[in-house]
Amino acid sequence: QLQLVESGGGLVQPGGSLRLSCVASGFTVDYYAIGWFRQAPGKEREGVSCISSRGGFTNYADSVKGRFTISRDNAKNTVYLQMNSLKPEDTAVYYCAAPGITTVQDMCVTLGGAYDYWGQGTQVTVSS
């Protein structure tokens, strides 16, 4: 059964860093683009970043460009989201997601509708 499990969230002060992990089971991430999304209380889900199956293409929301970095380690079946210079407005539940089909093209999108499998989420709270 295809499953995604996020970890690495927590409470951090403004300006701090966290690294989120998304571990896949039941399938090999090598052939899939992976996306990171977040949802804050009372707000709609937002696409944060994505990485293509081969890792050659990445995309970021304007709000996180220059602060967040997505990467993947296919040998570990894991995708990471390194978050630096965190701000209170980054507070949200962060989810990783995978599409229902393999992605041949070296590209990805941060549209939630393009993804079919979702993890349970990990809470990130940025507060002093």
C-alpha cells in the first residue's frame, strides 16, 4: 500500500531552521514528482515546493523562495524540505504528496489537484 510519512516538524523561533522528511513506502519515489504543501488554520492549502522525479527541476512558492530548499534521496526513498529563516507566517501543517502516475517529464507542479497520495502531515510552529 502506497504511503507517505512526514516528520521533522516542531516548534522553532523566528529565524530558525527545520528539515522536514517525507518517507515513501509501497512504491519507489524514483519515478514520481513529489510536492510539499502546507495549510494554516483558517487558510486554504498552499503549494510550497515540488521536485521532479529525477531531481532536475524544482519549483517554489514566492513566499519561500530563497529560504526553503527541496531535495530528494531516491536511495532512501525520501524527499526533504530544508526550511531556513523561518517566519511566524510559515506556521502550518506541512504535507508531502505524490501523484497517482509516474512522471516521465523532468518537471513538477505545486497544484494540489495534481497529487493523489498524501501524508498525514507534520506541524511546524514558528513562534518566540
